[in-house]
Amino acid sequence: MGFASVQQWVDSVDAGRVHMTTFRKAVSSAATVANAFVDYTYFSGNPPANFYASSPLVAATIERALGINVPLLDNQFIKSVTVMNGASSATVTTSQNQRLLLADYLLYYPFIESDAVGEEQVFTNDVTLPRYESGEGVQVMAVAQGASSTVGQFTINYTNSDGVAGRVSQNTFSLTTNGGGVLVNSTAGAQTGAQNFIQLRAGDKGVRSIESCTFTAAGGGILALVLVKPLWHFYSTQECRRTTSGNLESYGAATQFESIIHRPTVEVKNGAVLGIIGLGNNGSLASSTLSGTLETVWSN
């Protein structure tokens, strides 16, 4: 069971039923584009990089070691998130003002060929959702696994959260990228139409599994389709950087969000693989860092 009152929440903290962990992810040197989302799990740091490297077109779960570390517990909730951006150099200011999303990473389908125009790439579903089994609230994002040379178009065939198979997503564009880790799904074939999730068929509330993907225009690259459950929306307005002269001190502040005060309480399921998606809206995020802390609290 969860918490019946704020007092129970406070009592759990006072009793030591609280855990703090840290994370730090460094974006690769390949330039990203303003208004494009990035999947921070794809980049090096703490936790290690998650490249979605497994058998092509076969559903797979993500190792817990590749997600932000939280205890294996039931009735565990987010207490707070604190985050800071680190500039790639003293003169760059493009990693500030990021919109961020903490999500539970559930399943993925890797190495989808965006040049296979007209070919239905059929997936193997030997594993099912490890959490949120109904699929309600589960969303799909398309993550580049390397550079892509042109704008493609595709749809996915999936089973929705009501258990109805054969559902077809809205037409989706795949964006050009300079490297992996960028979310390539767009509604307009341009960065201004970039989306964090593929738009499902009208009325659908989530996805249980994906059966296939079909490209109608070549994208010149490979990508993974990733099923995630969004948990916690937050943002970071500043970035830490040093001056190039004078006292050489670092400037920039962290942003902290607390449950109950800033956000409703959100449960972290036992076994969750937590990662962060970010929207860079002030230029390239290349060589910047995202670091912070995550606190969780649990009831008896």
C-alpha cells in the first residue's frame, strides 16, 4: 500500500525509509538540433550507456544496471529530483532551459532499417511488458541508433492497452541526425514538429506491444522503437559554466522538485529502469552534461 497521509510520508523519511542516488550523463560530441528530444540513457556516464544493442527486430528488456539506481522495493515513490546542466565550454549556453521527463523504460525493438521502403518489418515478441502490463499510459519513442541522412516516413502496427491488435499509428516522420541518441519521431518532417512520442491511433491510451513497422519513405539510418511509461515531468532553466577570464568561478544553479510541494506523488514500480528524455530548445546539446540526484521514499 502507499501513503495514507502526509504525516506517514514524513514519518517514513524520519525512519530512514529513503534512498538517494546520483546520475550524470554526457552527450556525445555529435551535434544535436534545437527543438529535438534526446534520450539521455544512450550516452555515457552514470549509469552506463544504453545502446539498445540486441537481436534486430526482437523485443527485449533493458538491464537494470543501465537505469538510474533505485532499490528493489514495493510501495516506493519519488521524493525529489534535483538536476543541473553542464555547459560543453565556457562560451556555450545551449544546454540551458531544458524540458525533461523521467520515464520507466520497459521494452525496445532494435535495429529497424529505415531504408526498407514498402517492407513490413515484423517483430518477434518473446517477452512482454515487465511492468504496466495492461499498457495503459505506455508510449512509444523512436531513437536513432546512428546517423540518418534524410527524412523518412513510417507507421507502426501495435496492440493497444485494451488488448486490440492491428492498430496503426499516425504517419510519423524520422528526422535526419548526426548520431545516435536523438528521438527522430516528428509530425512535420522538421525539427519544429519533433515529438517525444509517436502519435497513436485516435482514442488509444497506450501500447502493450508492437508487431511491425513499415517505412513508406527512406530515412537513411537505423532506429529502435522504445516503450516507456512517463513518470515525472520537470525542467532545468540554467547551466553551469566557467568564465574564460577573471576569477574562473563556475556559475549556474541546480533546479529541485519535491513531491507534494511541486508534483503529485508518483510510484516507482519494483524493478523499474529509470531514464531521462530531454528537449534541447536553445541549440545543440553536444558535449554537454546532465547531472543530478533522485530521492525515493517507501512505506512499510
